[in-house]
Amino acid sequence: MTHWVPELLAPAGSLEKLKVAVSYGADAVYLGGQKFGLRSAADNFSPTALGQAVDFAHRHNSLVYVVLNSFLHDGELSQLPSFLKLLETLNVDAVIVSDLGVVQTVLDHSNLVVHLSTQASCINSSSARLWGEIGVKRVVLGREVTIADAKRIKKVSGLEIEMFVHGSMCMAYSGNCVISNYTQGRDSNRGGCAHSCRFEYSLSGTKTIQTDEEKKAQKFAHFMSSKDLQGVRQLQEFIDAGIDSLKVEGRMKSHNYAGTISKVYSEALSFYKSNRSFLSEDLYRWEEELKKVSHRDYHSGNLEGAADAQSIFSDRQHGDSSAQACAIVAEVGEGYQLLEVKKAFNLGDTLEFVPFSGRNLEVRVEKISDISGELFERSRPGMLMKMPLLPGVRPLNIVRTWERP
Amino acid sequence: MTSTPLIFCFDQVCDVENFLFVLNKERGQGRKPQVILKTKGFSRNGRMELQECLASAKLLRAQEIECFFQWDILMVESIFLATCEVFKKIDMDLFTGIRVQDPGALHFLKEEGFKGQVHYITDQGNHNLLGLQRWLAFWPQAITRLVLSPEIPSSSIKQIQASLGVEIEVLAAGPILLFYTPRHLVTPLYGNEEEASDHSLVWGTSEESPHKGFPIVENQHGTFMFNTKELFILDEKKAVEELCETSKIFFRVDYALEPLKRESLFEFLKLTRTTFTDQATSKAVWKDFLKGNRSMATTKGFFRTNKTDVLFKKLKSDRLKGEQEHYLGEVVDVKKKKHIGIRLSAIDEILRTGDEIELTSPEGNKRQCLISSMRNAEGQNLEEAREGQIIFIEHVGGISVKTTVCRNV
């Protein structure tokens, strides 16, 4: 007997990342087209790539949601209907929208299912009911909502509920930050966020510092930067609350991120499916795996209660782990595998292969050669490295190594 | 005499008292401005207790001044439920209407059958006409005004004004809110998170931004950061006059961080009632006023134009700009004078010897070439290849890893 678990929804910044996320167990992926989303600098998907993405995902029983979560001005909104036609033709499973004008355009011009983006900051049951009356089928709740409140919102509104389970967090109510607009001339709600909340600020009780005393009282802090969300220990609560979908943030992040997070959460949810519990020794392993992707310090955010001072990340950079993604398995042939090297490693280093399911494999690098058989002491990013085939390794598997002290 | 239709926001009782004093001094010249009252419990930056607010509303009402209750906090479920309970006990007959921002509050008022006017605040996002029309359609009998985003330029405001059958309101003078979080970000730095104050103001500056001195307020609702410059558009004589051609516009004055003192308020009201001869005079007069009465510099914000999307093109590498209609895959290996390796990603696409391809490097360099031969990683010649395969062709100069490969048609 299997038990119900929520959908695992992973980010897909590119077609390759989509394939990685789906192969590692994501039930659904979300991605952006060339316009109307919030990640202007991401690869995003051309119409052709979109079609291929939907085709690949559907063949692997995964769903595809397309983000249309910009706050559009009139000129942009008029361009939307033709894109909606394309999405319908491609059999996209839903669109994620935050602007009411966009919601209405989708409803007027297509039969696409509408999910309300977290950008709309829907954070209470009354708000969810309003959006439901307008025609939204699912609400991606604001990250300020606890799981307990989400349960009530679901019950009262009758809508599907999606919550973030992992990834970077806006410190502000989503959609309520326009720092980039006024300081950089880039609309954060149309894809131009400059991440000003990650800067260090000096804070003072006076507008200008004039005395030594005032200077001494200044505080320097990354006071607006949030720690990253990690909800692997809250999975039971998500299930008990009947949350329909668990979302992972990070369309701009790496293959390693897309694959690792998808694998950990899908493994955990699969374990629950069979055992109706998360009481597994693997819980520690899952948490260790989550540390192997680039991240700020983890925190449970608002999942269990309002985030306090401990949720502030007091640094500028990601707290990278010593594990580094160094390659992706590009091809598997008769007795060999090709690694697409992303980060250099040396002879004698240990590589960790991450299969789509089950335990990781470790292997020492005995030989580094390219496809023509030329030998090297050290690999270089951008080369294809040929090595003997390891059992269970498949194309798109992630390969990691450890940073040397 | 023409007067600019104004609506003033007041956070504290003393501001209301000053306002009434000045109005009496003016002895009823022109149209009376409307007033918004902000309380601690319901408003982002309110500093009045509820009882003080109700008392102020009575005073304003006695002077026949239209007065609106501000409920603009965003609310998670538990806070929403508690706030609704308090709201039900308020005598709303003291007010001309209410102003809400959280869609949950709007839905609640509709369900409760609220009888007064409703101003719906759409100042975060909501930059298109269709969305604004849809908000109105949600409760057309009650929503009498939409409060627009300060990111909408005057030309678009005019179009919106012409298309909507209700009043609209724009921020005309006051601090611009940049950031709103429910988290308390300031008091923890001073070691007293447990004692989050009613209202604490600090100034923030980042070395990574050319802008210095962001006002940051923390109160029971969280932390709010404002722009380093206040918005001021009342000296945009031509645009303001054009917007005033209908009676459906209101200009909001919300000096929350630094309220106007009595003399300043008197002067301010006088200037808004004065017809200036031309744009230059208007600007000069207002410039003198601002210099003498405001400590923060001012900006026009996006009132004249909003081009916050033009930089997006620069954020993207050239490789990512094209539509890539005939995309086949990506270069994953380059060995000078030997080969380039291409990973084929396109589903249902078959690449054959004799096909022509176009390569576009991350820098935007383009090369076209004919596939005269291709082989796999084991060195075997291939006649055709498809998704998932890696193929190797003759080296092409000027091409690096991450080059996109498209069919040249």
C-alpha cells in the first residue's frame, strides 16, 4: 500500500536542468519563456525548447508549469495572448501568475489552468477565496505563512495549496520590494531584481554621521538578507496539512542544485509513500546531501512559526560546502562514460557519482583522458573526459568532488 | 478658484490637531482636503491608538471633513482573524469610508456587507488597465476609488483615469516605500528583539549602492525601508493640471516620516490653491518651499516616465537572446585543430551528415558549417544522430564551450 504525498515541484532554468530535475524525481517543474517571467538573466525557454521541455517532462510523467509572474504594463500585456496560444498548443499543465491583469488575460484567451504566484502575497484564507472566485485553481502561498495556517487556508478556500519547501527566500513580502526599481532602474517585479537585500548596510540612528559617538554607534549588517529555507524536517507536517505541492526555489541555480534537491526530497517522499513515516536513518543523509549544494545557512523560515532574528543571514556570500559539483555524465556507452567537466579536478581526487536513486558511488580518479586518448594530470572545465563505466551510472548524473583544504 | 484635490495621511493625533488648526486659520478657502487616519493596529506606519483615531474622526467629521480609515497591513491567517475581530467592533459610521490593501480584507468587507465607500489600494504592481478594471469588477457597488502605484507614469495615469469610472489616487508628496517585511530586522541588531518598539527609525547605507541614507522604520508590523528621496510631483504643473481636468483624481500627501509643522502645512495648502502662471514659476515656488521645509531631497520617481525594463537586454548574454527556432544542442567540448563535441538536446530532431548548422558563441560570434562527417566518442563514423547523443565534428575556429548549435535553414 502506498500513502499520499504532495507533488514535488522543482525549478528548471534550462532544458538540461529540466531533464536533470525530472530524472532525479521531480513530479513537476516550473520554467519561464523568453518574456513575462521574473528571471531576465536566466536561459529561459524559446518556443522550440518549451515544446521539447513539455515533451520530455510528459514522457517521464512530470508536469510543466510556465511562469508568467511579472507585473505587466499595458504594452506588455497586449503581447500575451499569442504566447498563451502557444502554451495551450504545447499542452502546458498550468501557468503561474501574479498580476490580476495577467490572470484575466489567461482566463479570457485560453483554457490554461491558473496558479497564483507567491508574488501576489496571498497569505490568508479570505485572500485565497477572493482569488478562487476570480478563477485561480491553486495558490502558491507567501513564504510568511506557517504550515498550520496553510492547512486552514486550504480548508476554508477549497483551493490547491502550494508552499515553498526549499531555497532562497525574499526577505520582503514577495512582490512588495521595489528597491531595484528606484536604485538601479531595474524593475524587480519584471525580472530585474538586483538583490539589494543581500548587501551589507551600515545603520545609524541619525541621517548623517557627525560625531565620533554616532560613528561608534553605527551597526554594520546584512540585516535584510534571509537564510535559505529547508523543510525536509517539516515534510510530515506538510503531509498532515494536505499541502498539494512543495516548491523548490531556484531557476537560476545549477544542475547540481536542481538534481540534488529533487533527489533528496523525492527520496524522502518516496520513503513516506511506502512507510507512512519519515522515521528513517536516511534523514541525516538527506540533510547532509542538502548541504552539498551552494546555499546560505539553512533555516525553517516561517514553516513552524514567524521567522525570528535567527532567520537573518549575516553574510554576503553563499556558505558553500566543501562538496563541489565538478561534472555531469554526458554519455554512457559500451564500457565507458563521458563526463562533461564543469570544475577542474586532479588525478588522485575522489569523485562522487550521484545516481538517480540509491546511494552515491565514490571512485578515485586514476586516469584523466579526453576522447582522443590524450592524458592529463588535471581536468579542465569545458572538456569531455572519458572514463571506464561505473555500475548504475546514467547520463545526466551529477558528479561531485571535494574542495582541497 | 481651482484647487488641487488633496488627501492627507495622518499617523498621529498631533498631526490631525495641526491640520484642523491650519484649516480654521485658512477660514474655509476652497475645497477641503480629505484625510486618512492611520492606527497602530491596522496601518503599516500608523501611530495612533484606535481610540485616538476614533476621537480624531469625530473632530474631522464635525468640521465636515471626509475621513477614511486606513487598513493597509498585509496579514497572515492568524493576524487576519484577530484583526477582523477588532474591526467588527469599530464604529465605522464615523468614517466616510475605508482603505484596504490585502485582498483578504477586501473580500472580508464584501462578505460583511460593509456599507461605506471602499478605496482599494493597488499600489504594489497593478500596472495595467485590465487588472485595475478587474479589481473594480470584484465589488463595483462599493469600490469608489483605486489607489495607483507610484510606478505608473502620468501618461498612463491619464489613460487609466479616462477608462475607469471611479476616482483614482496617486502619491504626490511623501516617502516612497521600497520594502516591507513582517520580520523585525532592526531591533535584533541592538540586542532587544523581544522589545520591538512601537516605531523606531534608523538610516541605512550600503557601500554597494550609490544611494545613501535609506530611512528604515520598524514597528509591530515588521520593517519598512523607504527611498532616500521623497516623491514630489505637485510642481509638475502641466501634468497635474491635465490630471485635474476631471474631478476623479486625488493627490495623496503622506509625510509619514517627517510630518509638516503648522506653518509648513499652512504654506503647503496655500501653494496648492495658488494658480501659477507657468511651469517655471510653479517649480521655483515649490522648490523654495521644499528647501525650507523638508530635510529629504525629492524625486519625480516614475511620474514622467518608467523605463525600468530597458536594462534587461543587457542582463542576458548574446547567446540567450535569440529565439533559437532551430535549436539542436550545445557545444560541450572543443579541442583546437581536432574536433568540437556537440551534445544534441532537441527532441525529435535528427542531425545527418550533409546538414548545415549555425554555431553561436556566448559572445554572439556566428559560424556556419557543413557537417561533412561526424563520429561518436568511440571514433565510429555516424550517418545520423539524435537527442542525447554526443557527436564530434571537425574543429571550427572561434567557437567555445556553451556555443549553441542550430540547424541553418
